[in-house]
Amino acid sequence: MSIRKHIKAAIKSLVLRAIDSGDIRAELERLHLLSALVGVSNVASFSRLAAKREATD
């Protein structure tokens, strides 16, 4: 399975679980979901970068 298919499967799984738990609505706009995922990944990346900088200071 390609990395692209793995990513799509992971996102689909996360979305379905969030819908089932009531955390998001089924009629969520795709672009809004993508923006949220990108935002979360950027925050996580920034946090790791900040931690590395603190460790080297």
C-alpha cells in the first residue's frame, strides 16, 4: 500500500470515529477538516521544534 493510501485510510478512520462519537458532524466541509488537520500537524511540529531548541540552549 502506498503512503498516500495509508494517509487517506488513517484520515478516513479518524473522521468516521469522530462522527460516531459525536465530536464532528457528518456534513462537515472537507476543506474545513483539511484545514484543521494541517493546523494540528503544524502545532505538533512547532512544539517538537521548540522542545529541541530548549534542549540545545
